[in-house]
Amino acid sequence: MTYSVSPISISRPMVDWPEPSDPNELGANLSPDSLMAYCQARLDSIDGQVNTLFNGEQQNASATGQIDKVISDLKEYDASDVKDAATCKQLESEFQGLILSLKNSDPSCPQLPTLTKTYNEMVWSGDGGAKHTGSSDPRDPDFIDLAQYPPDRSGPQGDNILSSQELQGYAQTLSDAAANLNSNSELGMVQIQSLMSQRQTAITLSTNLVQSLGDQANKIADNIGH
């Protein structure tokens, strides 16, 4: 479903606006200029909320696509153990790319903590990380936010073995993260539909208000001189 909203320029928190049905009720005790300012503020608030939700939808869609790519590559190896350094490094590097991309594009992504923890588990069990292997290549995978998301250290570090059970577990965690992002997107679309309905109501009220003010001005003009 595609929406076109114009203008959208200001992000504001959700506001529970009253919904009067009568423009005269809407304008009680307000001057015409204050009424128009009120209507504009109302539209700006709704547009800001829609803009924020649209941005979130785009970020979720991008993140889900990247997660699905990592899942697909993991599943190529989940039928048997990975027992070589090159493949461990390849899988870790792709997972690392996902984490770094999300941290850059959507640092508040709610799935980042879980994904980072899972990535560090893979690095510990796989090649052990760039520092463990002595690599100075910045492109080589290493732990991310290790102090905040420490891996389970019960197994050996960097034995270059990723069991099929581990790979299936990583893939399941990624699948759950993608499902959670999709659920957030569905909720976001419901919120967008509600806001679009509120926006239409606000436009209708503003139009009625302008017409009412115009009618009053015309009556005053007609009465002048009588």
C-alpha cells in the first residue's frame, strides 16, 4: 500500500488531538489567526508522525532484506559442520557486515542487541576474531561491543569449527529477528492508516473553518451601511 503525504517536514511525538465535528466548536474562544495556527500545528504534528513511521518502515524493510541474505548463506552449511578457517571467516564477515550496516543506518533497531550477541558467539566459536588470529586487516571479522555483548566462553575460542547445530541456532535467531521486524512493520502500517484518517479529518475541519470564517466576513460586509 502506497501513500502520498505532502508536506511532511517535522517529526513530532504522538499527540492525542481532540476530534470536534463542528468548526464552530473547534474555534470556540479563538481568534481567526489562532484557529488557523491551531489547524496548521495539527497537520504538522500528524505529518511528522507519518514521516517518522515511514522512515521506520523503510529501515525495517532494508534490515529484513539483509538478515534474509545472511540466513540464506548460513543454511548452505547447516546440514554439516563447518571445519575450515576460510568458511568460518566468510560467514562471520557477512554477519559482521549486517551488524555494522544496521548500526550505521538504524542504530536504534530493537534487534541489534540480539544480533550482536549472536554474532559474537559465532566469532568466538569460529576463527576467534581478528585479534585472536593476529590479523591487522580492518576488514577481518572481530568482536563488536564485546564488553556489552560477551559470548558464551564455555567452548574453545577460535577452533575454526561451526557445528551444524550452531549454524541452525544462528539462523533461527536471525529468522526471529526478521519476524519481529515484520511484526513492527505491520503495526506501523496500522498506525499510518489511522494517522491518514486523522489527517483527512483535520483537512476537512480546516476547510469548513475557512468557509465559516469567510461566510461570517461576507455577512459583516453585507451589513455595513444597513
